Amino acid sequence: MGKLSMKLCNFPLSKFREIFIINKMNIKPCNRLRNKALRVFFLMGAGLALFGQNIPKSLSMEKLIMQSYRPLVVAHRGFRSIAPENTLLAAQKGFDAGADMWELDVAASSDGVLVVLHDNTLSRTTDAKTRFPSRSPWTVYDFTLAELKSLDAGSWYAQTDPFMQIAVGRVKTSELASFKDIKIPTLREALELTKRLGWRVNIEIKDATGFACDAWIVERTAELIKELDMVPSVLISSFNHDYLKRMKKAIPEIAVAALIDKPLSDPIQILRDIGAVALNPNEKYLDGATVKALRSAGFGVLPWTVNDASRMKTLLNWGATGLITDFPDKALELVNKSF
Ligand code: G3P
Ligand code: MG
């Protein structure tokens, strides 16, 4: 028997139920014939799923998080260990690696356009310091879209080798030339790429408290998602939980996750207040009991940023529903081996 057929035969029925979201179906143990037929049906379906992209593309984000047959792998700021973070290239590399979705960070230009950037300032990931020497501290919110689009958001990667992937030879010197002058994407461009790929995205809305866009960053993000008809493909997260409440007001059916960067005594109550589907905690503050309690209460858990294989294993053993990682390839290898 081939390796794949062995894998399919050893696959427990409960997993097939999860893949096809049939856990509410009443499968009576006494009806052996029907069980057999169902097993064949599930085996065929699982075979297709294993040959293809594993998880049906039609699943809404909420179902994906809660009912996927295996934990999700989220490419943090795209596949940022091997390409400049939060760029379309990093997204494409995450998709090519087989990640279930990518995570990106949203800020806004001074003239009101949503853009994809992690830091409040442009100094780490662009050449803003040399291009606009008098604009210290190079706050992204103070630059127009035209100014942002004039920056080189790729060359810094070659200069700093942030994950030592050039040093170890994984990112080839020949490839580095193509990173030069990569542009900061707008959120529209990032979503259009995601849609074109038939993929999914976790949009993290940066806390813009104190900046003019604080008044509209959530609502404009919601408008764009609706305009592009992408509600089921999007997970919204933010450290600013008021933003999540505003998002639920703008689009009640959208999936949101609360980002947390500290130990919490009662995360479940926070999630209920927001109407969130998941907690996205800093992995270092997570423990097995909290994961168990969240899962029993019906919530997903997507810790970040998990790059170490043994930590990935621990979090998966605790029942994390996904991993947000700079190394989606490593996480995929693990989940595909274990589930
Ligand atoms: O969304 C997960 C993670 O990205 C949150 O932290 O600072 O990397 O945006 P940060
Ligand atoms: Mg983020």
C-alpha cells in the first residue's frame, strides 16, 4: 500500500468529520453499511484535500479557525524571514509555501490611504531617513501616499539580514537584487493580491491613537473589505479592542481576534465582550490551562510569534488552533506530520 493510502486509512473518522464540518450529523454506530459508505466518502474527500490545498477554500474564517481538521499556519507579515516583511513579495512567498493565510499590519498615510506597514516609523524598513532627512522621526502617518510609494521598502532586508537567512544561504545573493525598491503596498493592493490567489488574510489594525486616522482607520478598512467582497476571507485583529468593537459594528459577521501582549486573568470575558472568535496572544504569556479553557469555551487561540519548532509542538499539544510564525514552512512541516 502506498504511503498516502496508508496515511488516509489511518486517518481517524473524527478528523474527516472536522474537515467536512459534519460534526452535527447523527452517525448511528449500528448502521455499519452507512458508516462504511461514509468512510469511503470521507476517504475520497480527504484524498482530494491532501492532494490539493488541504482546507476547502469556501470555508468562512470563523469556521476555518474553529473547525479546521488541523491547526492553521499564518505567515507573519508574509513569509518575512525570507522576504521583506509586509510586502506583496512576502505574501506571495507565504502562499507558495502553503500557509493558510498571511498576517499584515495596517496604518494610514497623511492623505487618508490605508497602507501596510508594521512600525509607527519608516526608519527600520525603508530608506526614508536618507530620502527625507529633515522629517525625523519619520512617522508613517505624516507621509502622503506618493511619498510612501517613493520609498525603497526592500533593500533594508539585504543590509540587515534580519533572520540570518542570507547568511545560511537560503536567500540567495542573486535574489537580493529583486528586493531593491520594492514598494510599501496599500491595503487595497494587499487585499487584491489575496483575493486573486483565493487566499485569506489576518488584517491587524495598528493602534493609531493620537493620529488623525484614529477616527476612521477601522471604518475605512471595513469599507474596503466589503467593496472587495472579502468578508469571509478576512480575520481582523488589533491590540486596540475598541477597534474590534467598531469593526463588529461596521460588519457584524466579520471574524475578529483580540491581540494580547500580557498575561490575562480572564481572556474569555474579554472575547465575549468583543464578540471575538479567537484570542491572538503573545506566545510567551500562554499556558496549557488557558488554551484548554479558551477551547472549551468555544474560542480559537492563535499565538504569535512562534518560530521555534519545539515551542510550536508544545503550543499545538496544548490545543492552539493555529500558529502565527515567521517560518510558515517549519510550522507546516510540523502540522502536516502530526495531523
Ligand atoms: O498579529 C500578530 C502579531 O503581528 C502582533 O504583533 O507587533 O508583530 O504586529 P506585531
Ligand atoms: Mg502584526
